[in-house]
Amino acid sequence: MTESDFIIKNYNANLEKGSVKWASPSNIALVKYWGKKKNQIPENPSISFTLSECKTITEVTFSKKENANFSFDVIFEGENNEAFKPKIQTFFERIEVYMPFLRDYHFKIETSNTFPHSSGIASSASGMSALALCLMSIEQELSSSKIEKPYFNQKASFLARLGSGSACRSIEGELVVWGQNESTDSSDLYGVKYEGEIHSNFKNYQDTILLVDKGEKQVSSTVGHNLMYGHPFAEERFKQAHTNLDVLKNALTMGDFKTFISVVESEALTLHAMMMTSNPYFILMKPNTLQIINKIWEYRKQTASNVCFTLDAGANVHVLYPKSETNSVLQFIKTELVEYCQNQHFICDQIGFGANQIL
Ligand code: DP6
């Protein structure tokens, strides 16, 4: 597929109004996307677990209007929200060529998250994918023929990517790859459900998110990505992501926890190492992030556990472990790790299967 395949050929703009609603999950990358080219094209491939419980639920009500401007209201958790508008305005501008009906309607975008807003959990992946899916449902209503599921998902992911790169990995589950590479079927333009073999060890994998710092990040992902331009280690890092994806793929097939753990933890630390070695440099981890990492390493040494950690662009720690270890790891989290969480707060999640249409 190329970009021009996503341009609507003909649609029936007579529809006066309607309403659509989707729930779309967050995702956690195992091989990280960090660095992008023009038009939200990633510098390297990434792969993520789709989550199950951490979701954004978005309803879009649309009604025909006369003038040719973009017109929309954003209601977040029941209240008018001006802060989200610039990001959505940019999103509309980027996707307009693929969604020419955007100027024909006024949109009321009502959205909420299943996780607390001030949790430090990035909501851009779930939020942008939920909105992209709603727009696809509207495209379906305006379209004279049925849009087949594969195209629907592909275009939803393609649009979501233009809102926020990682959002393109939130449409389907259980694992999604984004970014051209040698080891898997993939595209730079949208996320693709990972079709490689997944050993039973990695089925229903658990992700408990330890909320170390619920505050707003000091440096946004977009700024962080831009700092990969001219970064002294960028080229090596982009190559490394290809190798790591390849190695991880093999570990997923073989059920090889040891290799999985070493790739996933190394990816998390490399992501933060890129931040610490960019110009200007910055640190998003907090002292408690490091305390937790050390505790996990200690616990792994003392027990035969396969628990490991990953990080996104923030201080929170995602604790990943097999379903079979749920009781012991949760016990470990409660006795040894919650003290490092803000207000002892953590969220239990697991691998999910992608977004769901509600209306
Ligand atoms: C660290 O997708 O938030 O979570 O494309 O600028 O919106 P934009 O960036 P974003 O970057 C997230 C990067 C990451 C790693 C990952 O999810 O792969």
C-alpha cells in the first residue's frame, strides 16, 4: 500500500448527522520507536504489546455545517477541553487529504480514559487511535460500498500514525510491528499485526504499570524524537533496533524468556540513554525508577522469576511477566515495589486484542 491508496475516491456527502464510538487501547513497545523522518515515518522498526485495560473511549457526533473551516469541540471526561484542541487541529490538517469530508461537518469529540489522566501514562496512542477509528467509521457511513476489515484497520492505523506515531500500533493485538524491516511483514505507513509464531510462554503476558511520577513530563516525545536528528549515536541505534527485532522474534517463537528479557530491558535503557546523550540532554527517569529496576534485578537473581521491566518516555515502570507468575510477582510488587510508586498507585494490565467498536 502507498499513501495514495488511502485517498477516498468517492463518498456521499448527503449524510446529515450521526454518531460513532470506539474504545482503543494503549500499547507498550518492546523495541522502541525513537526518532522519525518527515511525515511521521519512523527511523527504525518497533514492536509492541497491545494492552487490554488501559484504553481511551471516544464518541464522535458529527453534523453537517456550511462554512469550510475545521470545526470541532473536545469534551474530556465530561468537561470542555481546550488543551487538546491544537493537537487535534494538527491531526485534521495532516489527514485532510485522506478524509476530505472533515470540513463538511462539525464534530463533537467526547473522550475519556480508563486510566487516571494524571498518571503519567501516555494517552496519545489510545487517544489518537480511538479518534482515527471513529473517523474510519464515519468514512464507512459516507461510503457507497462496504469497506473491508483489513483496509479499515490499515487506514485507521495509517491515520493514527499521523496523529501520534505509536498510536498506529493500537488498532489490533496481540503484538504489532511498525516500520519497514527484514524480519517481519511491515510498513512505515501503518502498524501490522505480528503474524509470527508466539510461544505459549508469551500468551496473556502481564504488564503491571508502576506509577512512579504522575506529573507532566518535562520533555515531550515529539521534542525527544527531534533530538535524534544529528544525535551522535543515532545511526547505530537505528541499526540496533533492526537486530533487536530479529532477536526478539526468535525469542517469541522459542519461548525464550532469557533473550526476551535481555532485549526488552536493553531497549528500555537504550531509549533513556538516547535522551541522556542528546543535545540538549535530559533525564525522564526518577530515583524511584532506578530503585524499582534494581529491586527487579535482585528479585530475579534470588528467584527463578522471568519478570522484567520496560519504560516508555517517562518515569513509570512497566513490569512484564508471564501469566503463570501472576501471584508471586504481584506479591513481590505489593511488598517490595509499591513504596516507590506515587501514592502506592499501580495498574494491572495484560496483553490485549485491539480496539472495539461500541457504536
Ligand atoms: C517512547 O508516539 O508519543 O513511547 O509520534 O511524536 O506522537 P509522536 O511520538 P510518540 O512516541 C512514543 C515513543 C515511545 C516508544 C514507543 O512507543 O515505541
